[in-house]
Amino acid sequence: METSFYNMGLQQFKELFADAQQSSMGEDFCIVDVRYDDKLHRYQVPSRLDAYMFIFCFGGGVRFNVNMKEFSLKKDQMILLVPGCIGYLVDYDKGRKEDIHYVIVGLSRRLISILNLDLNRLFSEGKTLMEIPRVDLNEEELSLASRFLSLIKTLLASKVDNKRSCITSLIAAIFYLAEGIYNQHLEEARLSFVPQSSRADDIFKKFIRLVADYHMQERCVGFYAERLSLSPKYLSKMIKTASGRSAPEWIDSYVILEAKNFLKYSNMSIKEIVFRLHFSDQPTFTKFFKAHTGMTPAQFRKS
């Protein structure tokens, strides 16, 4: 087996949670009601997500690792995961395992495209969400989320006319509810970033999506500037304005994350990882990795 983490779309996700109560609309949408069972360890396998997911915690406590960062998820909290995330369940509160209750809402890329949802609005704090994907929910927000989810599950089980149209409209509403929640609760985090122009913010969003898709093949700012029909100098200026970090820093952070995951969760040799990440040779990769982590790839793998 080349790697011990794998791509997980909604179909694979539903199969993983086959024993849990779930409602779904084909391979585009699902709601999974997860409680403690003796098979919870199955979710501790690192997986690269190929879907959008909201996880609402209604009881108990679990810890997730998302992109090499660990987050606790407790009662009345929500976490957002986007395509490309590598995550897994780290542990759970064994002393109160009977209280564990969280609801996962999954949406495919295809459904997002069909609904033509304005992801720029939902992820207007995209760079903040990369650092802080979890927020606390107040009583009103939790109640609204619960009622939305309950109504969708009821519709999925019904035989009413225009059921799919009703459900897709509610799905869109959930997205915009989430947008409102994040905008309200991330105000403090938002202030920690450099003020940005709408032009810079728009360029940043397009840039970061390209980086997510191409970072394993392309580490040159010029490549991304060309794809965005901008000069490298102008792109770098806009990325710095929008995020407070340079374009090379963003590219390198994605490459380092990828390298760490390969080293930690795969059986590939370092030589194979060098090839996968398109470095010219192993010494170049080792120098790059050590400059960013303080360790050689071999040292990181053993740590």
C-alpha cells in the first residue's frame, strides 16, 4: 500500500459511517448522525477530503487533526472542512463516551456547482478559516441549525412533490446560515489580518484555490501569476495585502503540509516523495524541508 491516507468523497464517507443513522440525496448530499460505538476507531485513519463538511457537536468531546493541526470539538461548537483537507479523529472523551453526539453535513463539489452557491461570500474569511475552522455556537444558532437539519431529514424521507428542489433550497440556506455564523464569530480573528481591498481579496481567493490544486507540481509564483493573467510582482503585492503573508509563503506552506503528510502517513520512501512533489533531487528537497521545519525529512519521519 503506497499511502495509509486516501481520498474520501461523499460515497466513501457514507460507507465509512454505514452503521450510523444517515439521510442522503444520492452522492451529492448527506446528513450523518454520529454517536459513540465500539467502531469509532475506524475514523482514525487519515483521509483527504473531497467534499465540503460541517460538523456540529451536540454532546461529548472529540479531538480532530486537520492538516497537521489538532482541534478539540465540544458541545455547541461547529467545524468546517473543505476539499483538500487531510483529517482524522485523534481521540474522544472516553469518560463520557455515552454523551458523544455530532451531526456531519456533507456536500459534494458537484452539488455546490449545480446550486451555483456564492462560495466567495461563504469563504470571505478563507485565510482565517485555514487557521481557525472551529467556532462556538450560541443557543439561537444551534437551535436554527438543528431545525434546518431536522427539516431536511424529514423531506428526504418524504414523498412530497418537488422534494429535491425543496431540499436543495434548504441546503443553500444552510450555507448562508454558516456564512452568518462565521462572520459573527470570527470578528476578532479577522482583525488580526492586514486590512485588504476587495480587489486583493478576490485575487487571494483565486490564488489559494490554484495553489490547492497545483502545489504538488508548481512552486513558482510565475505559474500562478500567468494563470491569473497578472504579473508576478503585482500578484505578490496583492497576496501580501490580502493575507499579510507572501505568495511564496502560501505555496511553501501547502508543499510542506503535503510533505509532512507523506512522511507521517505513507510508506513511500523519501526518494518517492521527492518525485511526487516534483523536486529536482533529494538534497534540494531536504534543504527545503529543513529550512521550513528545522528537521530533515528523515528526522521528521522518526519524530
